Amino acid sequence: MYPKYVKRLLDIMISLCALVILSPVLLIVAVLVRVKLGSPVIFCQRRPGYHEKIFNLYKFRSMTDARDENGELLPDEIRLTKFGKVLRATSLDELPELWNILKGDMSLIGPRPLLVKYLPLYNDFQKQRHNVKPGLTGWAQVNGRNAISWEQRFEFDVYYVNNISFLFDLKILFQTVAVVFRHSDINSATDATMEAFKGTPPQNNKAEMEDQS
């Protein structure tokens, strides 16, 4: 009952109210992004959602378009400015995703939508993260965010899929507020953003299967 009907109703109500209440914040951030990082203000990228259906994800841009002499984008740690780091630390860059939630592409709580190019790399266990709508925040985000390994992140995601409930969502929501205020686990240990997922080695896949049995 909750995953099929109540969760979507709450998503609509909360995202609509949040868009109205936070409209001044959205406007101020949009102006600051335009001044400090240029245009476009909104970063749009295709991401896989429920049952791997592709949708357009909206965020405030947090990096410049700085390129090298060959026209290639510079590494993330160079393009991510101090202002961009503040946006990410406060999760203000994620606010446009409220529109994705209102549209039905996403939910308030769920596994974070990742890159389309990762789809062929998931094993059967990891693919379960797409059995629910992706979320603005999720169980993995309050348990390490970008500071944990990909395998740990997927374990948290699949655990959420298999244990979804109103009380669990409420717990994640409150813990998310705490994480944002602490500004913790924004970056990984070795990069300005999460390292690219390159697939889980076969031996790790086998270990996962044994853990689930």
C-alpha cells in the first residue's frame, strides 16, 4: 500500500510545497550560479530511473566548463570551484530535482540516480536498485554518501529496496538533514567527486551472492 500509493502522494505534496516555500532560495541560488559559474544555470543530464527508464535529471550547475588546449574538459577537481563545493556541501545544487519528484521521475527517498553508462556494468544484485524510483536522498547517502565504496553504496541501495516503508523513509529524511548540516562525506577520499564505477570484480560478485544466501 505505502510503496504503490501513499509514497507517490507524499512525494507530490512535499515537492510541491517545497518548490513554493523554497522559491526565493531557488531564485537566489540561480542568480549566484549565473554570476559565478555562467550559463546554463541548470545542469541537465540523462539518468536511469524506475526499471531503468531514462529521464532528464535537473540540478544547479556546480562546475565550470573550463577546457584544455585540445578542447577537453579539465578534471572535476579543477572545474569544481569553492562556490560549487558550497553548493554540494549544502545540497543546494540538488534543489531542482524537486521538479523531477513532482513530475514522477523521482521520489523524495530512494537510491540516487546514477549515470546511464553504468547500466551494462551492474550485476544482478546491483540491478535491483532500479526496482524503485530513484530518490533525492537515500539510505546510502546517510551512510557515507560519496565516501563509501561503490559496492557498499549498492548494498545500502538494495537493502532499501527490500525494506521500504514509511518509517524507514522518515528515518532517512531526518538523517539526511543531519548529514547536510554536518556537511559530511561530500567527496570521496581520492577525488572531488565520486570515482567512476567500473564494475564489480567477479570474485566480489560471488561473495555478494554467498552473503545473500
